[in-house]
Amino acid sequence: MTISVVIPVFNEEGMIGPCLEHLAAQTLLPNEIIVVDNNCVDATISIASAYPNVRIVTEKQQGIIFARDAGFNAAKGDVILRIDADTRATKNWVKEMHELALHSSADAFTGPCFFYDTQFGKILGLAHRPLYFGISYFYQSHHTLFGSNMAIRKSMWEKMRTEVCTHGDHVIHEDVDLALHIAQAGGKIAYSPKLLVGISGRRMSRSLGDLYPYVTRWLINMKNHVSR
């Protein structure tokens, strides 16, 4: 079973180096790492290009949805792992994904996080689990996906690539949307606490004005796809 890792990036010169260092330190190395250049104008791509096993894919249409799609479409692995540039994968992360994909019938996989640059980051990570995964499971009746820490079988992506919504980042959360489409197609999503990663707490520094559209996009996902 081969493994691809996809990392969409837009001006992440301060984050991409440590992200790739953590991937290089994995107990099981991925077969390829794809960094999707979504119109970076800083040093992100020159930094990423210096790492072995990294392939740069360019996506000119701006937005995480289009960058994700370009990376997933370019991936050659049987299983496509997806993280963000600020993700710091724990050393067994790829191995745990590989083992889960080998021994599970699930079509996609996800796990929790802690915040590595925030006070009480581990405690906040524990709080994030019921707030994100728990509430989502209640409304969806299945696990959701977390874009900073997820994977999908290439075979399932081939089925989903024309089904997922492409309204734009200002309207939907692409990870939640993908999870909803997988479930509606009869697919299964597995959650494992062993799939632990660190992420930056920069998202938590948002003002209430910034958080409002973030929550609104989640509600739009639910309205469009979920009926209880």
C-alpha cells in the first residue's frame, strides 16, 4: 500500500519547513509528499523544494478547495493523507494511518489534535474533540473529517472528485463537505485517537467577527446535506 501526503499552501514560509521536518522524521516515510502551490508569493515553494521526496503541484485558482483537489488528483498513492502547512505530525502518524488503512474497511480516516504553540494546548486539544467531532457526529450520524489531519483512499476520491461542492471557501468547509459526500455515497469514515497531530493555535486568535463566518459555513454544510 502506497502513501501520498498532500499539503495545500498559500504563503506559509514560516510553517512549511517544520511541517516537512516532521514528515521526514516519521517512523514510516510516505511514498511522496505533494505541496500544492496556491499562488504563493513568499519563500514557501523554495523552502519546500529543498526537501527530498517533495513534488510541487501548481493550482492557480485561488482557494483551499481547488488546491486540495489539485493535490488529490495528482497523488499516486493508494491512500492520500492530507494536512495543513502548520500541522506537525507526531512520529508514528503515517504508520498509524497505514495500519488503519490496511486493517479497516473505512474509506477515509481522521484524528484529533493538540495546539503546540498555545498555552494549555493539550487541554484545548482535548476540548476540541467533543466540540468538533462530537457535535458533528450528533448532527451527521457519522464521523466528520478534519482537514489538518485526515486521509482518504484514492479509490474513494476518484468517486467523490466530481461530487464534492465547489462553492468556495467563503461558503463551505471543504473537509466537512467531503465527509458528508462520502457518507451519502455509502462510504465509511473512521476516527482514531492514535492519529494525533499538533496544529498551530493561530486559528484561535480570531476575533468574534472572524469566527462568525467560520461557524456560518459549518451551518451551511449541515443545511445543505443533513436532515434529521
